[in-house]
Amino acid sequence: MSIMHNPLHPGEIVRDALFNETGIDSVGDAAQRLKVNRITLSRLLNGHSGISPEMAYRLSLLLNTSPEMWLNIQRDYDLWQIKKHFKQKHLKIDRLAA
């Protein structure tokens, strides 16, 4: 399986889904529709936090998607970040002998 190079932060994908594919035109409006604090949503959209299971569920209800889709986007991004970190630090973990 190939890992995408420099994947978008999940917040950028949420931003696109909220503002380019709906009639929502502001963070405040989106936060109100999602029933979350504006700051909470802003942190996600600006890449300062990730998609929690609760946010994934809220997004799925609003955007008619699945929560699993949002959680998978977050998981893939997190794994890419960890793999990048290990490569940059030249960290290796020896496998246990079978």
C-alpha cells in the first residue's frame, strides 16, 4: 500500500466539504449547525486539532456522510505524520523474532 505524500490536514478537507459543497458561508454558521463552539471548529479548520469521534459523527449527520469516513481521514493523516516523524529521526524498532 502506498502512502500519499504530504496529505492535507483533515481540517482542510472539512473546510472544503463545509464551505464548497454546502450553502454554509461562515465558521459561525457551520459551528451553529454542528452544535459546537466556534473556537472548536476553528481549531479543526486551521489544523490545530483533529477530527474526534464526536466531531466525525456530527459531520456525518450534517453532510450526509459516514462517521467512519471522517475517522479514516484522520487516521490516515495521523499515521502519515508518525511515519514521517520516525523517518526524520531515523528511528527503527527491531521486530521480535518469530
